[in-house]
Amino acid sequence: MAEEVHCVHILVKTQKDANHLRDRVLAGEDFGALAREYSSCPSREQGGDLGWFGRGQMVKPFENAAFKGEPGDVCVCRTQFGWHVIRILEKR
């Protein structure tokens, strides 16, 4: 079976907003609550949960960030949709 990753994310317009939200997550704030309040992605309704996905299912910069990290990591990346704060939950 191909490698898959389970992530949550928050989509915002600016790098400044993404970095600020990443800092808040790292300080212990609830990721899902922040996603519901700030994310512009429809996944906000699920607290930013994207479920499990494999390679080739997301745009390349997002995929690269999600597969490069380890469970528990929180990172920021940019795609054509905006800036993403990504928390990697699990890998299989």
C-alpha cells in the first residue's frame, strides 16, 4: 500500500496570518477551533480535517510539506490557494 498521511489545516491569505496561527497552535491552542474561526477552506467545518490522502491527491507544495514532516509537526506552506498551517496527525 502506498504511503498516506492524515492532516488538518488552516487556509489563510497571508504568511503573517499563517505564522501567527502556527505560533498559537504551538502554544497549545485548539487547532480545530482556530480552523473553524480562521480558515477559508470548506474543511473548516470539520476543524480543518482533510482525512487520509496519498501522493498525487493534493497540490504539490502542500503534498511535499505533509509528507516531509512527522506526526505532531506543525508547518506552514504556500500554494496557489494561499497559506496553509498544517498539522500532521498520522502516517501509514
